[in-house]
Amino acid sequence: MLGYLVLAVAPGVFWLWYFWRKDKYEREPARYLVATFFLGVAMVIPAALLEEILAIQFWIADMMIVGIVEEAFKFLSVYLYVYRKSEFNEVIDGIIYSTAASLGFASLENFFYILQFGPAVMVGRAVISTLGHVLFAAFWGYALGVKKMTGKNVVFGGLVLAMAAHGIFDIIVMSDYWLIVLLVIPFMVILYKAMSGRIKKSLEMSPFKEVTSDSAEGGVCRDAVF
């Protein structure tokens, strides 16, 4: 059982480290990343219960409901906790914390899938589904960062994009036709490029960009937080 748990969580830890490294100017404290990760874990159960209540027989609509519910609960795990912290002080922080919440959510999902289908299920879930959760949430994570730092309220639009991307992903991977399932690869490439673009924009807007550049020119090395 412990081995299953490690297998379920390991991809999430890797992807969190990978995207945390993208935050070049003022990286987020480990305590908030870990707390947000576990809040994402905690959101799996209420999300699953609500999905069960809202489930309908038309599978495409059902997949869209899953996307709506899961992105909403992942969003709440960031908005109700770390969004209000003073350490949430860059646009990219929205992406980093949405990543942490999404990977917590995905990790518990992974554990349930392993229990149901066996460890082999992680061959696909480690790269496709786990990363997919991060890519969907980047839309509302970026929007939260913009709202916190500029006051521009684009959060609803970010949530809609995340929910739509999640729903489309589920429709593709749950298709009975393998040619349609293969579309998940170009779809994820598109989402990854969209997230990369938002990370780049976020870093350009960072209030710590000039401070870090000045420190580097003066020979000062900034300690990592993690």
C-alpha cells in the first residue's frame, strides 16, 4: 500500500519541483506549497460527491461537468487560503499555487486509480493526466495572479477556459476511438505552450525582476527559499 502511495504521489512531486523552478525571482515558501498541495488533496472527495450528484447519462455532458466541478474545487483550494497571504505577491504565484493544488488533487486521484486498475495505470497518468491537471489550472492560476497584482478581474474568464480545457481533455481520452484518443498529444502541446506563454508574461510583470537583476550585477546571490 505504501508503495502504491509513493507511486501515486511521485509524479506530482516531480511536476511541482519542475514548475516551481520556473519562478525565477522570488520562489514560494515550502510551507505554503505543501499546504496548498494537501488542500488540493482534500478537495477530491467533495468534488467526487458533487460529480456523482450531478452525473447524467449523456457522457459528453458528463465529462464537461467533471471539468467544471474539479476546476472549481481546485480553484477554491487556492483562493480561500494562499491567495490571501502576503507571499502571494507576483502574477506567477497564481500559476505556482494552482500547480500545487492541482498536483495534490491529481495525486489522490492517481492513488484511487492504482487501487482500481493496478500500478500500470500510472504509465499514462504520470505524464498525461497528472500534467493535464496542471495545464488546465494554469488558466485560472494566471488570472488569479493578474487579479491580485493589478486588480484586473479576469478570473471568471480564466476559470471558464480551465473548465473547457479539462472537459475537452476528458472527452478525448474517454473516447472509444483510438484515433480520437491520439488527439490528446497535440492538445496537451497546445496547453503546454499556452501555460509557457503565461509563465513568460508573469515573469516579465514581476516586481522582483529589477531587484534580482540589480543584485546579480552587484555580485549578490539570492538564497533559495525551498
